[in-house]
Amino acid sequence: MIIYQNKERYEVQTKFTYGWENVWRDENGNLEYFKTKKQAMKNLKDNVDDWNNDPNTTEKYSYDDYRVIYTNKNNNTWIVFKTFN
């Protein structure tokens, strides 16, 4: 997993009934941030595809439930990217 601690960064957000939130965490419990949009999109795609291709999965993830945003550490959002649709 890639954690990028600089001021500007990309993050993957998950859609909830109350709105969007970054809940992606690394093995140490820290929120994940990415240096580039390409890294964030690849991580999102790999996660969704791995889950959906698991033979034990009973429910599928949808790309519509995720997005990548460009933000800073003060949670100011500048650009929201539609994911894969």
C-alpha cells in the first residue's frame, strides 16, 4: 500500500448513505493516500476486481460506490474524478 504524507494527494473514497468518506486503511490502520491519480485508480481497480473475482464472494462491489479525489491534508477537495464509468 502507498501512503503519501505530502500536503496534496489523491484518495479513494467510498459512498455511504451519509456521503463520501475515505475509509481505506493500510495494515497499520492509517488512512491511505496516493501520490498520483494513476496509483489511486489502480489500487481501487485492483481491490474491486480482486473482490469480485474471488470464488467465495457472494456480493459484488460496484465501481459506482467509489471515487478518487484530489485533496490536501486539511480535507479541501479540489477535483473529484468519476471512476470507471
